[in-house]
Amino acid sequence: MADSSERTEAATTILVVDDNEANRLLARDTLQDEGFRVILAEGGAQGLEAFDAHRPDCVLLDVRMPGVDGLAACERIRALPYGHDTPIIFLTALRDVDTFDRALEVGGDDFLGKPVRPNELVVRVKSALKLRRLRTELQEHYSLLKHQRDDLMRLQLQKERLMAFVVHDLKNPVNSMDLHAQLLLRDKALPENVRQTASRIRVEAAQLNRMILNLLDLSKGEEGKLTAARKDVDVRSLVTNVVGELELNAEARQVTLKTSLEVDRVRGDEDLLRRLLANLVENAIRHAPAGTAVTISTTASGGATLLRVRDEGGGIAPELREKIFDPFVQAESSTSLTRSGRGLGLAFCRLVASAHGGRIWVEDANPGAALCVSLPS
């Protein structure tokens, strides 16, 4: 048999071992479209038989399977005389450090989370095959690269775990702050200056809660798990709620909130759209000069609803108009301070627009900037 480094891609064989038929067929169709020969196996035991019969160039191996699971199958493949250098890519929905470490321990080369994205699957398989060739030629360099890649993957998994802990542990004290502020406001004998302070606490608690939820949803978005539960949404009620929530914030900055609504209803996820609008309005208030207005408008445009939030501040430089929607990116200039709070609000807005099949962008408002969201009808 010719060495795999000498084969054409069309002659390269990929073994897919997964007890889920839909997963097997998705992998088969994706890889065959790229010219690979694909062998399918329904479980670990069948996968070992197929490996012995076909000597594949790469193995895609599900971790959790009845009988012989993926980890055990990997160990047995690595024990074979001809199985020690075949790339093995684990597929799993278990995104935790223990599973990752165990997969490396038994000899896995890569670790791909489910649900698998077809484009990412192709890239990972091609990379694994290329790394196999490089490993033969440059073993020391490969070992260093693999170690660095493994450290980065472990760091990513630890970051996801930390994010989940942070979101969970922060929500409770923030909700407690808001509850105590509400209890204070129920006291009719409370002095006016104390009432104003309690109201301000509620505004800031709402902002913190949005930031926490943004962080959680951005994490879901990275994993492809954020979906929009669409239904008929009353736009006027949505805008009224957001304006009421942020009116005190606007008054403190001497900014007026205005609305111009030509579209009354839209299909979308009401909670996601409310938080999207709150992030956009809060961002606009932050950059609107005292004595100016922030305007919220809706119009119909080519079969879609166009939502605009406009301020009259210093605007956004053209070279920053795409970057401000990236997580943790903040646009600053002499006329416009931070354009996204802690760098999460506008990233969340882009995620919501995408989940609805729409998009978000920046327009000049002369003066100021208008953040525009297009939502398909």
C-alpha cells in the first residue's frame, strides 16, 4: 500500500465511527463532496473491524457509544502495529476538560465539538492529514505545535467553564440588588433624594443584568446554540418598555428619547429583540451630547423591518464601523468615547440580528451615528 503522503485526495480513505445515523450521513456527504473515500461504522466494535479491513488514512471517532466507546476504540487502534500514526479526531458533545484530557491520553489527535459544522469538519480532516505528513518529516516541530494547540484548546474549555460560573454567580446578587431597591421604593415616606438613588440602583442593576445575559448569549453563539424563538412581536410595546427602562438614564444625561414607528409588528424573539434594542439605546444615550435626542425608528424596507437607533454625538470613524461589533472591541476617538460598554453590547446585537436572519450596520447620521438592524418579515 502506498504511503498516504503520496496519495491523491480522491484515494484518501476516512473512517467515520458514530452510533448516530444522521451524524454518519452528514460526515459522509460532507467528505465525499471534497473527494474523500468514506467508510461508515455504527459503533466501536464495527469501527475496529473496518479499520483492520480498510486501513484508513484518518478516523472520525464519536466518544460516547454503546459497547466499545470511542476512547476504548482509540486505545485498541493505537495498539495495532499499523495504527499508531493514523490521525484520530474525536467527535463529542461533551465539552469538558476531563473528556479532552482523556481523549489525548488514549492517543487522540484532535477534538471536535458537536454539533459539527461541515466546513470545520473538512478543515480539521485536511489539517489532520497534513499534520500526519509533517509529523513524519518534522517530528520535533510537530510535537511542539501539537502541545501548543492542546494548551489552547484546554484554555478555551476552561474559559467556557469559567464563563458559566461567572454568569451563574453574578445573576443572583444583581437580582438581589434590584429587589432591595424595589422594596425601598415601596416606602412612601422615603425622602425624594433617596428615592432617586434607589431608582438609579434599579437602572444600573438592569444594565448589569443585560451585560451578564449578553455574556451568556455570546458564549452560546460561539457554540452555535443561540436560536431565535420567533413569534408576532408588538413593536410599540417593545419600544415603550425599553424607553421606560432607560428614561431615567437619559434624563440624568439630559438626553431626550424620541420614537418614530412606521412598523407596528415584527416576527422575532421578543426577549432577544428587547435586549438588542436596550443595548442600542443605552449605547446611544452614552454618546449623545447633553441637550440632544436619541431617536428610535422603524420603517419597512424591501420585505424587511428596518430598526434604527440614532444619536447626535461625534459619530463613528469609517474604519471602526465593522470592528465595533466584535467582542471586547471598543471604539474610541476624540469625539466618541467607548462605543460598546465593555465591548459586549454591540457584539450581542450582531449575534441577535444574525439569529433572526438579518444584519446590523452603522450609518452616518449627520450629526452622530445611526445603528441599523434589518429584520426579515
